[in-house]
Amino acid sequence: MKFLLVLLSGVLFAASAFVTVSDQPFTLEQLRQLYSQPTSQWPKPDVDPGIQNFRELGPRPDPKFPKDNPYSEKKAELGKMLFFDPRLSSSGQIACASCHEPQLGWADGKQVSLGHDRQPGKRNAMSLLNVWNAEQLFWDGRANSLEHQLRFPIQDKLEMNDEIAQVAKRLNKIKGYQQRFKEVFGKEKFTEKEISQALATFERTIVSRKSRFDRFLEGKKNELTDLEIKGLHLFRTKARCINCHNGPLFTDNQFHNVGLTYYGRKYEDLGRYHVTKRAEDVGKFRTPSLRDVAYTAPYFHNGLFPTLEGALNMYNAGMPNLQPKTDAEKADTLFPKTSPHLKPLGLTEEEKQAVLAFLGAISSVQQRIAQPELPQ
Ligand code: HEC
Ligand code: HEC
């Protein structure tokens, strides 16, 4: 009997080894050829049924500006000054740029942000790269536009700890700002509305530069190595990333629970549920873009992973998938459910290296942004 079992598992093992091989039927040369075609002719991606609004990967798009707050160079310049100005905080010490630093991928490099009086917040600062594309802002989507978003960091006791009306009053006293707001909005007196419009305009100009992946798509076929092309193929197939990180900015703009809720523990964060109060949203967070991901460590809403390798190892293991154990947990309608699109991937060491190499290829060269001179 025991012998039979061993034999049977041997056969199964051989069968599964065969499946993995036939999953990857392409040689590196064939992959290069396939991916050198227009994206519409790429091999079919491995997309689960139930994935909404799937879009293929593509070249970096230019930002769009809304009709009720159109772009102008002067407005963006003014927004940039506000972004770097610590006078937007009650202490006069903290600017937006304190937690969204250009040289740290427009995030802050910390697990969770430190704000007013260096108090730690609850979440990892989000990169502002390509933020024009987000439909609902923050990890949990609690703001609907960049114009509307501004109140949150200013009012947050753990961030800038101020009132927007106070901020407006303070800035209205600064001659240099009076003059600039007049140039842009046609009036010297300005309020929250004009401040948020200028800041939002600047934020929409914060975009990734073209990466090697973009230049590859433009036809420069030597921009990606064989390993990176293999990583691209795995990203779209066996590694399953494309189920959620899709479209030209590598995000579906949807909310998913990837298993990092910390249910019932000190660091519990129910994410999207806090906004919608719907049980199905427990533990969901917005899919972040993966462009420039090499520079936005640490990763996830709680900054849990210091490296991409750590994050990928966790995906490879299928991410945490907590099951209710006690009766109380079984009865709890708010017990978090990990996304059904996540499962153990069985990536080999070499395949993981390929995916990591591809993530490097969608990270462009870091930008150097000169700090603007602040109006006096
Ligand atoms: C103390 C650190 C800190 C400061 C100061 C700060 N932020 Fe943030 N920012 C964060 C954190 C943390 C998040 C994610 C919070 C969350 O999702 O709950 C975030 C999220 C955002 C987002 C959402 C991005 C997205 O993709 O949804 C925008 C936009 C933003 N901040 C802009 C600003 C602006 C503008 C200012 C200045 C007025 C500012 N922040 C000041 C830490 C900070
Ligand atoms: C079910 C949808 C889904 C799939 C599949 C998925 N992701 Fe994610 N990814 C997300 C969401 C949602 C987050 C944010 C979750 C959070 O913070 O709790 C995220 C976060 C990340 C982050 C952190 C980025 C940052 O700025 O903090 C990385 C890196 C990442 N994913 C890479 C991958 C890779 C590589 C794959 C494939 C192996 C993959 N993801 C598959 C939805 C998904």
C-alpha cells in the first residue's frame, strides 16, 4: 500500500512537472520575438474570470487635467511652491514634500510616516507618481479628487495638524503669494479652492519618466534583456500579477484584499471597509501602480516589506490567507477574505529573478527636482 502511494505520488509529481514545462513552452528567443510585436499580438495573458476592466500593459500615458481645473504652467509652478512650503503646517515644520520626497519616489522611505511632533501615522506614504490616474485617492479610496484630497493631510492631527482656513489666512498675508495667486487666478485674496487647485495641478505633473520598457515598446528592442522579457511574460502569465496590476500604469484602480489585514491584532486595518462599511470591502486596499516601484520601498499599505524580493516571496507563497478558527470568528461577518485571485504560484528561483528584473525595467531613472524658492 505504502509502495503504491509512493508510486502514485511519483506519477503525480512527474505529471505536475510536465505541466510546469508545458506552461512555459517558449524559448527565450521565441519570447523576444513574440514580445517584439505590437501589444495586441502578445501571447494571451492569464486573466481570471471575474476580473473587471482588464487592460493590457502599454506605454506610459501623459497626464490628463480636468476641465474645471485645467493646466497652466504658472498654476503648476505655484502648486509646486505650496507643495514644498512648511508654512502649510501648524508647526511650520512639515511640508507635503516632507512625506512625498521626489528623491524617494515621491514617498518617504519609512514604514509609516512621521508627522506633527514626529508622531507615527498608521500607513505607508503613497508615492505621488502618476497620481493623476487615481480615481479614488488614498489606500482606502476615501477622497474622490486631488482637489478634495488636500484637507486630509492638513487636518490630520498626526500629519500637518492644522485647519485649512487657518492655512489660507496665513498664506494670504504673504506678499509673494498674493502676487502669484493674482497672476494665476486673477484675484489677490485666495481660499481653500485656489490653494487646492494649484496643488492638484502640480501633483498631476508628477509622472514617471519613460522606462526601458517604454523604449522597448517604441521599438528599441535591445532595451530589455532576455531575463526581463521572460519576467514580462511571467508577470502576464504564471506569476498572475497582471490580474490586478494591468493597464499602462500597472494598476486596475480597484480594491483587493491581499491578506495583510492583521485581523484582531494591534495593527488591524480594515482598509476600504472604513469608507464603505460593506462587509465585502474588509481589508481591501487600492492596487498601487508598479511604475518606478524600485524607488518606493517599503511596500504595501503598512510598509511591511522592505524589499521587492520579500514582497514577491510572499506572493509566491499565495499571500497570507487567514481562515476563521473559533466559533466567534466563523460567525464574524467582517472576517477578512483574501482575494480569490491570489494563490501559490510555484515560481522557481530563476523565475523570481526574472520577475524582479522586469520590475527593474519598468522603473525609470530617478528624477532630480530642484526645490523652488518660497514666496516671502
Ligand atoms: C506626515 C506625512 C504626510 C504629509 C505631511 C503629507 N502626506 Fe500625503 N500621504 C501620506 C500618507 C501616509 C498617505 C497614505 C494615507 C492613507 O492612505 O491613509 C498619503 C497619501 C497622499 C495622497 C494619495 C495618493 C494616492 O495615490 O491615492 C495624496 C494625493 C497626497 N498624500 C498628497 C499630499 C499633499 C498635497 C500633502 C500636503 C498638503 C501631503 N500629502 C502631506 C503622508 C503624508
Ligand atoms: C488580487 C490582485 C493582485 C495581484 C494578483 C497582485 N497584486 Fe500586487 N498589489 C495589489 C494590491 C491591492 C496591493 C496593495 C495592498 C495593500 O497594501 O494591502 C498590491 C501591492 C503590491 C506591491 C507594493 C507596492 C507599493 O508601492 O507599496 C507590489 C510590489 C506588488 N503588489 C507587486 C505584485 C506582483 C509582482 C504581483 C505578481 C506576482 C502582484 N503584485 C500581484 C493587488 C494585487
